[in-house]
Amino acid sequence: MNFASLHPYVYLATRYPFAKGQSSSPRICYTSSIYLISEGYGVLSTNGKNSRLGPGSLIYIPAGQLHEWVADSDNPMVHLCCYFDWHYVEREDVFDTACPVCYPPNVLQQAYVGPTFPYALKEISKVESLQIWQDLFEDFYKSGAYTNEQTFMWSLMIQRNFQTFIDYFLNCCMGNDYVIPDRRISQMLKSMEQDLLHGAPKQLDSYYKSLNMSRGHFFELFRKSTGYSPSKYMNHFRIGRAKYDLLHTTLSITQIAEKYHFKSVHYFSRLFHQLTGQAPRQYRLLSQFNTRASSASLE
């Protein structure tokens, strides 16, 4: 495999709530797909196995693999999902949508099945912080339409955010030496997130000392469980919450910086730009513009 040819490209990313007992029907996606169950429960049938899955389940299905989803009849699942190729595949002359799905499986056009990743990826994982993964997904929500001259600049930003997601995904799921997350780290993450949301972030040593761990052991377990160092994890978490406030509240940028305990609004703006490629004000205005444009196109 020539790694220079790997340029992951997302076609569709969205939030999909299932109805009670709803089935996806047996299907084959021409693209690879990743699903995060954010709410509820359901059963995945693939490779001769049936797996009952719930909130925090992260699932990878390679292109061309037969599978079926069936939602719980009482508490149906909600998918955050994306359909992508490990490098762009041209299908526009054949399919109306950029992320075609084959129903029924026996009419699959094998020539248009997307590429596989050269290493084994765990099919089903359990994420430690559901909120972090939800934030990552929301950053690259995208319709299944083909990119055109009107959507090109917007698509660039979507693809950039998707690259961040894939980097995070591979750090957590690549390789054969899969790590079972340490329960102490899972509990500590909940405490850390509550501190970030409702109190003030503590010094890192207070967290690993409370677990009776050395600094080195704590950092090793933390990175294996989350894919990030503790400081990077906290920064991504705070910026993710700040993005939500920029989109859904009228709080000023200064107020948001203070809310999440950044040492200054200048530092907040610099870190926000570093992680998103945009200044906070630019992010708010561009998102508002695209929301208005999307609403106008539906009228």
C-alpha cells in the first residue's frame, strides 16, 4: 500500500435517529462507514455475528461489507454516522448520491467499492468520552450531495475537520494490540469534564495522585484510553463546548473564554484558531451564514 494515496474523504456525516424496531435492511455500502451510538440501543448483524450495542459504541464497517442494523423496540438507537473513502472515488456518473448504498446486496457493482485500510481496525470499540466524540462528529456534518463550485469552500473546511476526526479515530482503533480502557481513567474523565464545565480545571497532579498513580503511568493510560495527552484532551473538550456556545447562545467571546476558564480571551482565540482553523468570531458568523443559506435553499 502506498500511503501517499491515502487521503480520507467524507461524503456524508449526520445524526440519524431510528424509529422503534426499525431495520436498515441487509445492505452493503460502497464506502467505509463509522457509527457512534449516542443514545438508545440496537443490534448490528455482520460477519455472522449479532451484537447488541448501546451509547458510546463506536463501529467501523469497511466498504463492501454486508451488514444490517435493527433498532431496539423500546429505546431505539441514535447514530452519529459518516460515510467516507480512504481516498476519493469518482462515482458521480453512476450514482445520484455521493455515498451510495446497495440494496439488495446481489446487485453490488464491485468496481465502485471503495478502498480498504492497510491495517486491521477494530470493528466495535467503546469510547471513553461520548461528548468529545459527539463534538468531533458535529464538526464535519455534511449532506450526501456532490461538491460543486458553490460548496467547494465549505467542503474544504468539512474535510479539514474530518481529517482531525480520522486522526483521532486511528489513534484509538488502529493495530492489533487493543487496549481495554482502565476503569479508573473512565471515572476520572467524568470528574475532569465536570470540573471543566461547572467548576475550574484542577492541576493534573491532583487527578493522578487521587488514583495513586505515578505521573508517567497516568499519562500512558490516559493517552491509550483517549488518544490525547491530558492537556490536549482538556483543550479539545473546552473548545468543543465553546463551539456549541458560539452557535447556540448569545454569549460574547469574552464571556465564553471566562466560562471555560481560559486565562485570557487572546489565548482562547489563539487556541480556537489552532484547533479549528478559524477565529471564534469567524466560526460564529460563517456558521450563521451557512444556516441561513441552507434554510433559504429549502424555501
